[in-house]
Amino acid sequence: MPKPIKHRVYEIAKELSVNTEDIIDFLNERKINFRNRFSAVDAETYELIKSIFNYGNLSELQRCIACKKVATQSEFFRIVKSGNKIIVDESGKAQGRGVYLCKSFKCVDIIDERRILDDIFKIQVSNELYYTLKEKIRM
Ligand SMILES: [Zn+2]
């Protein structure tokens, strides 16, 4: 049986002609586990990195924190920590760390039930945010 191909972070960077640091940031932002630039990522992550970095513009494609779907930024809510509040970033340009979420009740329920935002932002997110997100979907 052939040995499975290992996709190491620094090799992927070389292959795609991008900075290793950019890929590392990307993996960290999405909480994808890896140890360092010499670590290999699984095939799914490799494909994700390729799809996003090959696209040419890192900000174009994002991934939903609930269902992991990859799509263009405009299909998602951007949720940002601003000071010690979590807000829905309508402009898509608000300062701060942003995460992306499908504009679907299903994905809002997932992050509500699993308290995913609490984990990511290390803050207790109020239920109001989930109401706000659902209101926006209804609009
Ligand atoms: Zn989703």
C-alpha cells in the first residue's frame, strides 16, 4: 500500500507560494489543531487551505464556525468581539477578531447550544446575541 501523502504546513505554503505565517494564522483562527510549521494537516484541511489560498484573496472565503461550510464572506454573519461585547458586524470591517456563521437558524442553534462563541472569545455571550441573529435571519 502506498504511504499516504503528508501535507506539512510549510510545504503547503511553498506549494501555494504564500507565507507559512498566513497559513498558521488561518489554522489558528479556525482552531484547527497542528503543532508547528512542520506538522502535517489532514487531507480535508489541506483541501480547505488550497481552496482558500488559491482563491487569491484570503478574505473572500470563510468558514462557518457551526457547520464548517466554506463560502464567500457575504453569505455569513461576521461576529466580532468589540471591547468585552460580542456584536454582529454589519459592515464586515469592524476591528477585532471575527468569526463567521451561516445565516441559518440551524447554525445559530448550534453555536447557542454548544456555547461555541463563549469558547472562542473567552467570554460569556448573552442570549440577546442569539435573538439578534435570528431576528436578522427573519428580516
Ligand atoms: Zn453553518
